[in-house]
Amino acid sequence: MSPRATRDPAWARWFLTAVALVFLAFFLLLPLAVVFAQALEKGVGYYLASIREPDALAAIRLTLLTVAIVVPVNVAFGVAAAWAIAKFQFSGKSILTTLIDLPFAVSPVIAGLIYVLVFGAQGWLGPWLIAHNMRVIFAVPGIVLATAFVTCPFVARELIPLMQSQGTDEECSAVTLGASGWQTFWRVTLPNIKWGLFYGVILCNARAMGEFGAVSVVSGHIRGETNTMPLHVEILYNEYNIVGAFAVASLLALLALATLVFKSVVEWRQARVP
Amino acid sequence: MSIEAHGIRKKFGAFTALDGVDLHVPQGKLVAVLGPSGSGKTTLLRIIAGLEFPDPGSGRVLFHGDDVTDIPAGRRKVGFVFQHYALFRHMSVLDNVAFGLRVRRRRDRPTSAAISERAHRLLELVQLDGLAGRFPSQLSGGQRQRVALARALAVEPKVLLLDEPFGALDARVRKELRRWLRRFHDDIQLTTIFVTHDQEEALEIADEVVIMNQGRVEQVGTPQQVYDKPASPFVYQFLGNVNVLRAPALAGALRGEGRTAEAARDGQIYVRPHDIELTPHDAGGTGLSAIVRHIHAAGPHARLLLEQVQTREHVEVEISRSELSELNLSVNDLVRMRLRQAHSFDEDYAI
């Protein structure tokens, strides 16, 4: 077959490529460039000062703390859920699969509200929590819970199709060769899913750092205490501290870029490894 | 070690995979479990291995007379080879073979030097020692299956279970590998069950064939027994080609004249294509008249498709090339057919 049959005229190719590039430049590259341009508008010194300011540092610390809790929890949940769904037959499996997708379907604001309704002062558990002098809403636990809810599908969703396509034969042979369940997991299953798992962790991490809606509802916006990086950016912006806002935002943008680079590396490795 | 299974039942939801299966495999034999897909043969093998369990209270699995029904797969000392090899894709060939020894508890585990030596010896046994450092994806299908076999043998199993071991290979490699398996089995004398849907494979290498259909055992016997004396219409049709003819149509087709009256009864008759004899029509005699519809003469035998004049039933006949040239047949010629050997499953009717 002649390749001409599947080839569009030159002008069409150029036109389509141009449309795609203009779109990308306008909606993706331009905003990114603006973030860094604005952040550095008053010079590097002011940029560094905005980041080193105590409230900003507190926000960075809180975000890192949240990520440090949420990502491992979701890895454990995601691997367990994917393992159960992909390798076992049980009733209620489709319900579990659907439930895992729930955080994607629900607006993050609603997710935050759910926690307010459960743990807030007027919520189900609110009076009991107050009586025992525990705070969830407008405090770090609420932020962690809301972030965990929003990011919980990432690892599981990445692993389920991968594990389903790999089937259970390798695990079965490990078992007939005398391996225990634990050995089977560490020596056979985990090496087979490690790149998919890594990819899920990267996505989960990016979203956990950037989550705004759900966290905004439960955080209470207490400066230096319950502000994560995205919330801090919003506050600074609302106070017309544009440069400060963009400086902190540039950190998140850098993180996003690093994530993308990481992701590309992982994909490249995945394509190479049989 | 002998293997026995008694009254095994297994349901998957509404589907009955095994409906009261009994099996006995004597020590050191190579037994084929043969059946179409969905007949329950793989499920039976997985139950023997301990990868599945029979429905509660339904049956027992015995190894060498000992009940192993409740013993998990890892402690049954079985070597299991999967249809799609199930090699650990992230491990080298050597690591695959050594896996079963490396996961042993420390006090049972040989030293790592001993493990590696044993793995190399096993790879030699399956004629793959040069490929120890390769990864499974770098091997051909036949090589992968031999690695899987070496890996299963590394744990010194008491029985070897092979699930469609050659199912994923191309025809030529299949043939080679199954002969190799037979010789291999003669050398190591390990009680072996292999599951297959390929009747040629089962008949060629097994000491005994177990034919399964719809979750039940239809017949057990040596390859010759099951081929020559099928116990049911299913077995007849499953093993090789067969013509199913309506009995009344056969009056006169049989050699013994006295039997024609019997043959006039209602029922079905099973005839293998090579058990039909053709004679020229104008020579007369008692055969059934048929018209030649198609002649397929490529290969060692000639296959003819005939249409019986009386009933318009189609009959496949296999004769030697020299017989064909003697008869000097061409399409639309008239011939007479006689049945050398035929079989009926009507209780009161035998040929």
C-alpha cells in the first residue's frame, strides 16, 4: 500500500500542528511562564524573602507533612485494593471498584464538606471530639483526611489494570514452589508492578501537594498553622501580594515540572524493561 | 508417588466444573487428561496441585494413600507447569529455576553455591544451560516451557502436573517437545499428569488417557483401548474423525449378510473414515451406493467425501493413495461402500 493513501496534504498537516502548538503555548506554556516572570518581578532577593517568610515556611512544612502521611497510606491502600480486585474473586468486587473511583466523581469541595459534617463542631462526632479535646476540622488531621480522600484512587487505579493484565499465574507458580504469601508478594508481585506503583505514587504526590478545594473547606485558613501551600498562595494573592503569591506558586509549579520529568523517565524505563 | 482423587466436585457460581470425578494415577506413570475446553480438566489439575479446592465435603485428593485435600499447594511437593509458562519475568533463567530453593526456610535451604549448582544441573537436564543468564522474554516458547519444567523440578516434587504444556507452541515445536517429554519421563520416572485438548498428543505419549467431558470422566484406558473401544459416542467423536450414520441406511453396507436385519433398527452407527472399504459400483455386491463429491489427495492418504445415494448423508472416507489409483475414481462417480468396523451405542444392538 502506498503511504500516500494515508497522508494528508501538506497544508493540513501544518495547519493542525500549528493549532496544537498555539493552543499549548497559550493555555499551558504562557501561564507557566507568567508564574515565574511574576515571581521574579522584584528580583531574586524578594523572591527568596517571600519563600523564607515564616508563614510561607509553615505552609511548606504543612504540605510536606501532609504528603508524608497521605502518600504512604494511599500506597498501602492502593496496593491492597488492587491486589484484592485483580487477584481474587469475591462478591462485591464491582462495588469496591466503583467506590475507589468515588473521589474522582465527587467535587473536592463536597469531599471537604463531608468531613466537616462528620467531624465538625455541629457534625456527628463533633461533640464527642470536643469533649475529648481533639480537633480534626480546622486542624492538621482534617487536612490529612481530606487530602487522603481526594488522592486515594491514584495508586489503585494505576495498579488494577496492570495487575489484571498480568494475571495470577506467576503468583500461583510461586505458591506451588513453596513460597509464602509474603515471599510471593515481595519477590514476584512487587517487582512486576514496581513501575506502575511508582507512577501512581508520583501522581498521588502531585495531587496531594496541589489539592485546594477539599483542604480549603476543612482547613480554616489559620496562617502559619493550617495553611497549605495552595491556600497560602490564595491568601497572598487576595492581599495583593502578587509577587509573594507567585513565588510560592512557582514552588508548586517547579514540583509539577519535576513530576513530569520523573514521569517521563518512568515511562521510558517501562518501555525499555520487558 | 501415586495420585488418587475421589468424588471431586467443584462449582464456580452456577457452572459445574467437576461433577464427581474419580482418578487414579499409578506411581511413575505418564497420564493424559484429555477433553474439550470447559470439560473441567484444568480445574481437576489445579485441585490436585492445591491451587483450587474441591467443594466442601465433596471429595478427597490422596498422594501415595495420604489425604492431602487440606494441605496447601506449597507443602504438597508438586511441580506445576502452566500453559503460558508463568516464568518470573523480572528474573533471569537461573534465578527462576533457583526460586523454589531460595524461598525455603533457612534451616532447609541449601547454601547459595549449592542452589546455583543445582539450578545449573537442572538447566543441563533440559538442555538449556547456556541460557542461564537470559531473561524469559529473550527465549522462544519451547525454551520457556523447558525452563518452567526445570523450575518445577528444582523443588524435587513427588508428582509433576502439566497444564496444556505445549498449548501455546507452534505445531512443529509441539511435536518435538512432546517426544522429548516422553523420553524425559522415561528417564526420571516421576508420576506425571498432563492436561491437553489435543487427542493426538495424548494418544502419542501417555501411558493412560483419561477422557473428560462436562465435568465427568467419560473413559479411562490405554491410548489403544480408548481409540479402539470408545465407551461413549462422545469419546468416539472426540478421538479422531468419525462418521455418524443413521442405522437404517446401513442395511447392506455391512460385510456379514446376516447382520443386515439388525442394522435396520433405529439408531446411530459410528464409523471411522479408514474403516470404510470402497469397491467399484459395477462390480456388484452388497455395499451401499454413494456418489463421490470431493477428492482430496494431497498427503499420504486420500480423503474422499461421498454422498450416500439413499439418504443423501455425507460420509468421509480415507483410503490409501494406491487404492485410489486402482479405483480410478473421479468426482460424481458411483461407488459401493462397505464398513469394515463400526460401532453402535444402542444397548441391544451391536455390530
